[in-house]
Amino acid sequence: MSTLSERMKEALDEAGVSPADLARACQVKPPSVSNWLSGETKSLKASTAIRASDFLGVNQLWLTEGRGPKRPADETLGKDSLTTTPTSIGAMKLATVHSPSMGNNVVVIRHYDTGGAMGDGGVILRDQPGLIESWTVTPEWIQKNIKNCSAAANLCVVTGFGDSMRPLYEPGDPLIVDTGVKQVDFDGIYFFRVGNEGFIKRLQRIPGEGLVAISENKAYREWTIRDGMDFEVFGRIVKAWRSEDY
């Protein structure tokens, strides 16, 4: 039976993507992918295996254990034969799933897993009313609605939490985050952590001071992220929806 390393190399070669691309898609650091390819890492965390198999267009069971068909095209699930095909949006590559009953290619944007961001404890997202596990869209939707992102494969869904960003969004609303953005090069709305607590705030760079975290809800005070704080950017918010009850 082949090893995880051999299957990973095979899938990378056939997909025509680089280890750096895979690292961004899986939301891990490049050395982690190097360990997969060298054979030092023998198994993948479940959430990482899902992202890797989706990005590479292979079955998760084949990638992680070497069992079953390599491609979804090799098996039939119910009425639909699921196949992955590369779709180009500008300079971006993403995996799409073809479902005949839906009549179109669709892209599954998965939720951002904060459980792996800070070890076993994960990152605390306060007042989050449940999760949006995934967002299924067509490539055309991404092309027309996501105006600027590092790569379509880097898009994830974050479920809005807390009320500090009202009226931009409500708790529970879907937000699309570009996880390919790992530093604040320009002012914008970012998903990040300080210590083990997660935040979504507008970040403004102030020379000589640091980053000022600004809430849309003016009941909350601004605060500053200074050098030396345990600060990490998960991504930049590129799309937000605001729900209303009727």
C-alpha cells in the first residue's frame, strides 16, 4: 500500500499545484506540507484532510488511508456522479463539484476551523449562535460577487459572532474571509486573534502606535494592538451579509 507522502505527491503533480498553494488552501504553514511530503507526518487532522482532498480533487479516504477510488468520478453517489474539474477565474484555480441534479458546477466554501488555530483549545469566538458549515456557490457567483481575493481556494465562511460590528452584520450572519491574507498591509476588516480570543474588527494602521481595532457599533471603544502582543491574522473579510427578520 502507498504512503500518505506518496499519495500527496501524486495528487499534487496531477493537480498541477505547488506545496505553497496546498498550504494556503489547508490553512497551514508551508513546513507542515513539507512534513507531509517527506513522510515525517503519517496522518492528517480531519479538517485538514477535508481541505486537502477538496483542493486536490481526490477522495478523502484515498488520500488519508489509500483506500477506495482516487477520484470522485470513479464512484457514484445516489443520483449524482461527483467529479472534480479545475475551473479558472482570472489567475485563480479552484476545485468544483459537478452535480447533474443541480445542473451546474458548484464550489463548496467551507467554514474556517478555529479549532486548530491554538492547539487543542482552539480560539474563543464569543456569542456565536451556531455555525454555517459550508456555502455552496457556482464559479460565476465567485467571479461576480468576490471582487478581490488572493485565490478562490483561500475563501472560507465565518459565522458572525458578537454585536460589536453591528450594523455591518448580525450575529449568525455569513462572512466570507480570504485566508490567504496573513498580515495587515492596508486598512480593512480582518478576522484575527489576540491571545486565545478571536475578533472581527476594522483595523487601521497608525504610524508609531500600531493597529487600532475599530468596532462598527459605537458602544464599543477602540483599542490598540501593539508590538509584542500575541496577535495573528486569520484572513481579511471580503464579503458580509446583514440579515433582517420579517
